[in-house]
Amino acid sequence: MFKLTKSQQYGIIVLLIVASLLTGYFIYEKSKPQKDDIVSIKSDENLINNSNTGKTSENEKAKEIKVYVTGFVKSPGVYTMREGDRIDDAIKMAGGALDGADLSNINLAEKVKDEQMIKVPKIGENDVSNDKSSGSNAANGKININTATKEELDTLPGIGEVTAQRIIDFREQHGNFQKIEDIMNVSRIGPKLFEQIKDKITVD
């Protein structure tokens, strides 16, 4: 039987070690990303970052604005919107138009503007307002709370701009006041304030 000398055995071991190292090196080189692959990955990352930056810029451009929705809607009030939103969006934010609202003369596709007032009338309201050009009664000097403007209501003692607007919103939602005492159904108008204005208002 052929026997290897110690030097031959050492030589074989060294060759095996070298072969293992070379094999590991080639496997490592093959699995390492190539330069073109790295460039491609970085390009993809840049595209993603630019895309996200573009979306952020678009959102920043659409700044917030305030609009006042009043009239024959479920929840009149001031709402925060964004530039580019439509009147239709504003009415929906206010809970939508009530049954009997007249939307025929409102351009629902129009873009809203900052500080804009959007008033939704009820059917026939325009005809009523045209018949009575003033909310004051010329015969007795009283304010007709069913037809008075915000400015006319503001002249009553104890009634400021906010309360005047509440009176208008109330009658647009619930219809005309049947008697002057009905004005106490409006928020913030109690018996004490009613005593101050009862001789200065009318529903006729």
C-alpha cells in the first residue's frame, strides 16, 4: 500500500485550504452587487423620494381657507376647507341641504374662496325677499323679524351681529316666526332680552 510522507500530507492539506479559500472568494465576488446594480438602486430611491416630495409640495400648496355656509342646510357655520374645494363640498360639510332647499341657482362646481359666504335658500325664498325690500314696518317703525336683514336686526337693543345671524339662520331652517314670542326659540335670546325688544319687533 502506498503511504504518503508527512511533507506530502502537509502539501495536500495546504492545497485543500487554498482551494477552499479560492472557492469562497469566487462565491463572494459573484454574490456582491455590481456597480450598475448599485446605480440602478440609487436611481430608484431618488425617483421614490422625488415622488414623495412632489406629493408633499402639492399638499402644502393647497392651503386652508375658511368659508361660511348658511341658509337651508343641516348645520350652518364656518368650515375649514382647502383651496380647490367646491361649493358642493362645502354644503356637504354643513350636513347637506335640507328638504325644500333651492339649489337651482347655485353653481355646485364653483371653487370656494377664503372668507366666502355660501347661502342656500329655500324654495320660494327669493320671491318673498323681492316682495319686501325692507324688514322694517313703515307704519309703526318696528322691525319685521321675518324679513329683516342682519344689519336691521343688529339695530335692536341687545342684539349684536352674532345673534342677528342666529335669528336669520333659525328662520331659514324653521320658517317664519308666527308670533314675536317665537324669537325666544333662538339660541341666547331669553325672557330678559325679549323684554327689551318686544315693543320694537313684529311678524306682520
